[in-house]
Amino acid sequence: MSFVIYVNGLVMMFFAALMALVAFIFPRTGSIFLESAMLVGLLGLLLAMATASTLRQVSRLHTFILTTSVWLTAAFVGAVPFYIFGFSAVDAMFEAMSGVTTTGSTIISGLDKTPRGILIWRAMLQSIGGVGFIVTGIALLPILKVGGMQLFRTESSDKDEKELTSATKFASATLIIYAVLIFLCFLIYLIGGMNFFDAAIHAMTTVATGGFSNYDASFGYFQSAFLQWACTGFMILGALPFVYYIRIFSRGTFKSEQVATLLFSFAIVIFLTTVWLISTGDYAVFDALRLAAFNVVSIVTTTGYNTSDYVAWGPFAVVAFFVLTAVGGCTGSTSGGVKTMRWIIFFHALRNQLKGLYSPHSVTKIRYEGAIIDPSVVSGVIGFFTVFLISFGAIALLLTLDGLDFQTATSGALTALANVGPGIGPIIGPSGNFAELSDFVKTVLCAAMYLGRLEIVTIYVLLTATFWRELHA
């Protein structure tokens, strides 16, 4: 456990350094961030110094604790500036948890008038959370075999790590790609007419598929077709596996069943949504296509930006966007949700099950990326879907206990668990926020965001008595 505490201490010191940087750049909120940096940095230093001399080799079971504790520490530490700024403890934690999990839900009304230091801190939390989840998805979750994630390690990192000679270089390449995408997005936004601050905020939160904006109107503040198409493209880039980019540069291959499936799904849903918008008679063809593409991609990639209140598009849009909330981008990306890889395996398994009904003596193997999948992977995926649905139902039920209507409770539970951001309905829909909700509801949603970002099963493992018996064995 000493290693777990040591790493969490280092994480706190890292956040303290970022707070000091924000204090230097934005003097209006300088005292808030300096005070936060001193508090967080001192505590992190004490934890690291107290455990540095007792470090031991980390077991697989300790990895579970390390993975879950680091994200919780990041959220608590990230909440400190919000609390000192004047948020309640629950609101500060909600905003920080939404940031580090790249969910994008917010309790802030009047973003246009909020101090720049607070706005940049929100964006930085999402940027850190985005790259943090890439590293978690590539390095830790496959080892923990969470919901079939071991398949992702087999699929991606075996060959690519050999080509890059070490896991360290592999991780470094991932971080470089992430930084390059943010920089390119920043430049494109500047070219499209954003000022320096707006471009920085939205570049970080676009590639991180987080969706925090510094305007109440979200990305709809920018009435520019160029900027909206650019954002659509970079949201897609953030939702692709980062090992896919490494594979392109190292082996020159673009083949990926997961990527092809995601892009094909985008094309189908965007087409149907565009046709629906045109049929209403309110939109021209290219306007309908732009609106459909931006908002569909934003929800599927779990970014959560919006350019209009898609709930007002009619019943088709309401149902479609509710369903899309759970889809998610690719495994090994910054996106939340169920993930494309799991959907592929789930439908392959379902097809084989249906085939067995009319051809019971046939023996078929489930394949992914051309390779036969181990039955344990399929079991992991089915188990993940089961736990996801049970968690969704339980969270929605808890929200109704506070008096929320069915639409708000179900969409709130799903958007938090899938780390999307906006829900459905007049309260938490794309034109609203989460400020009106009670502290109880916000606390439940914080837990749901945390649960979803850690792939659900990781957290539940820690709640079993078997885990703790094996840990102390």
C-alpha cells in the first residue's frame, strides 16, 4: 500500500504545480490557486516523503487500488480551487469530478462572466483526465481484464510496443500524439476566428472529448460552419484509439475493425438525423447535415458540446440521442461510454447465439480483428453489459427518490455513467445545467461519473470480500 500512497502524493504535487501555473498566468484568481497549491502540494509532499523509503513491488491486486485511488485523488484535489472560490463542497466536487472524468456536466451558470482562471482550470482538468484515461486504458485496464479489455492489449500493444522497443517509449508516443492533436486543434480554431483563450479552452476539451466550454451556449456560441466542422473532426480524432495512430506511423496500416465500425455508425446515424431535420422543413440540406454531424458525433464520442437544443428537434431526436449516450468511442481513446469494441463483440456473440437456434450442431468461433476471441473475453464483455445495465437502473432509481421526473432521472443516470455531459429534458438537457439539482442527486451523479470512468467493474471488484482476502493473503 505504500506505493499507492506514494503515487497519490506525486499526483497531488503535480496538481499543485499546475495550480501555481494558473495563479501566475491569471492574477485575478491568483490567491485562490496559490492557496490551493500550497495546501495540496504540502500534503502531497508529506505523503510521498512518508512512504518513499517503504516502497515495494506492486501486485496486480494493488493495481486495482492504485487505479481507483488516483482518479479519486485527482477529483478531490481538483475541487480545492472551486471550493476556495466559493462553491459549496458538493458543487466543487461535482465540477471537479465532471472535469477529470471528462464528463462535461456543469453546475456553473453564467460561464461567460466566470473568471478566466476558473475556466482554464476546468479545461485543464479535462485535458488531464483525457490523457489519464488513455494511459489507464492502454496500460492498466487490459491487465485488470475489465470487461474484455485484455483483448485491447492483445490487439494493440503487443506488436506496437515491440516496434517502439519499450513500454516507456510507447507511453511517450501516446502523450506526444495527444499533445500534437491539441496543438493542431488550437491552431485550426485560431484560423477559424477564435481568440487565443477560447481556442486554448476548446482545443483541450475537444481532443479530451470532455465538452467544457467557457460559454453558456457551449460550442453554439460560435456561429461558424468552419469551426463546427473542425470541432466535429477533432472530436472524432479524440475518439479513435491512440494506438491506432501509433500503428499508422509505425506500420503504415489503417486497418481496424473498431475504427471502421465507429465511422460507419457515424455515417448511418448522421444520415438518418439529417433526413429527419430536412423533413421538418426548418433546415436547408447543408445546415441539417452540419447540425446532425456535430451533435451526433458530440454525443457518441461523449464530448457533450452542443450547437442547438436537439431535444427540440422532435421525438426521433430525443430517442436517438438518449440511445447514443451509451455508445461511446473506441477503446484506448479519451471517450467514455460502453466503447465500440464491446459493442462489436456483443453483436458477434448475439449473432452466434441466434445462429445456434436454427443450427444447434454448428460450431462457430467469435472473431475480432480476424483472430478468434477467447471465451473469457466474451464473458467479460457480457458481464460488463450486465453490470452497466444494473448500475444504470440503480442510479436512476436513486435519482427518482429525490423527486426527479423519469426523463431527468434516466438521462441523468445514463449521461453520468457514460461520461457524456448533457442529458435530456428541460433541466439537464443541452440548454440547461445541473445547478438546480439537490446535493443528494449531485453526490449520486459524482459517484456515477467516477464509476463510469473506471469502467464500472474495477470499482465493484474492490467491494468484494474475496479481493481483500487475497490482498492480505
